[in-house]
Amino acid sequence: MKLTFLGTSHGIPEKNRFCTCNMLEIGEDIYIFDVGAPLAELLTNRDVPYEKVKKLFITHCHLDHMNGLEMFLRLCKWHVTDSQAEGYLPDKRVVDKLNEPLQTVGQNNSNMHIKVRHYTEGVVYQDENLMVTAIPNKHLDTVGGYSFGFDVEVSGKHILFTGDLTHTMDDFPEIAFSKHYDLIVTECAHASVETLKEQLSRVKADMVVVNHIYPQSKIKEILALDGEYNFKLLVGNDNDEIKLEE
Ligand SMILES: [Zn+2]
Ligand SMILES: [Zn+2]
């Protein structure tokens, strides 16, 4: 399987960085984790047929994590003959808002199923390729919102997307301290590098990638931490690819 970062920026696009978007390819199938980048355009540029995208999972409903979702699903609905794409979002209000226009788009009956679904804590989705489990965090607690990270299991390999966290990072997924992950993708826009370091010293992983970094001056500090832990520590850039053997 291969994970490609289509977007690695925080709430605001940076030069050469779209907002958060992760593409996981398993065989011929594609799963997207957060859609803060212009997904349709980026897939077109890569000659990736939209039909390959099976499901799209959104950690929380900030636009830097979902602004490319509606465009992509609407295109799938009227333009793609055989799409299985569906979005999974944690906020029922946003689900209803997105589904209303989706019901009126398209003339292709085979795609009438395309919509977004609401998820809560626990197993969000499972098929022959992967299992996605939502882990709540406190990123939107102060505004009464819903925010999660995703535990993704693929053929015995484990990936953790922490999603956006709070400035204290006390909501860093506890499971990362007890379960071994092949790859953890986390952020550093809300907490200091010092706070990130405290959490990283507790995680069990082969590799940790930090994306969604603000301000950009932190990148140098984070890169300098590689070698301090018993896992590889990287800062992700748009178009970076990570291959994991299944
Ligand atoms: Zn964000
Ligand atoms: Zn956010």
C-alpha cells in the first residue's frame, strides 16, 4: 500500500502546500483521509480515474480538511459512470447540508447512492481492504463541534491519523502509547514543538510524519528532532509518498 500526501498545510494554504489531504492506495482502490486539497484537480493531474476512490473520511469539519469533498462527490455523481465514492463526516449538521444538493445532482441512476454519511466514535467503515476506527479528540470541544483521529488497519499494518488536536495535546490518542503503529501522521499547528516532543516520547511507532505545521518556522525544529526517538521522524511535503509492505 502507498500513502501519498496531496496536502500538508494547516488552516491556510502555503506556497506549494495544499491543506490536509492524504491518499491511501491499496491495490487498485483508493481511500482519502481529509480533503482539504482540490482533490478532483489533483487526481486529474495524476491521471488517476475518479472511479478508484472508494471512500473519503473527514476528521472534522474545518474547511482545511474538507473543502475539496463536495466538488469531488458532485463530479462523481454526474460525471463518473461507476463510482462508489462516499464521504464520512462527524457532524450531522454538515452531513445534512451536503446531502441536500447531492440529491439533486446527476442523471446517472447507478450513482444515486452517492452521499455523505455521519459517523461517531468506533468502527466507521470496514471492507476487504481496510478497517477505519474513529478516535475522538478535543480539537473542537470549545465550540461544541466533533473531531476525531482515525486508526486504519490494512492487512496487519496499522496507521494512525491523529487529526487536529488541542494546544495542550492532552488529547493525543492514548492508543498510540500502548499499540504499535507502522505509521503515525500528526500535526503541529496548535501546540508548541516542546509539547509535541512530550507526546512523541511516549508513542510506539516505526515512523511518525508531522504535517499541518504552523508557523513554518517550526519545520526546522521538528526536523532536528529526528534521531531522538526509536522511530523515523519526518516532516511531510505535498506529493511525498510512503510505501508500507502489506
Ligand atoms: Zn486543520
Ligand atoms: Zn481544525
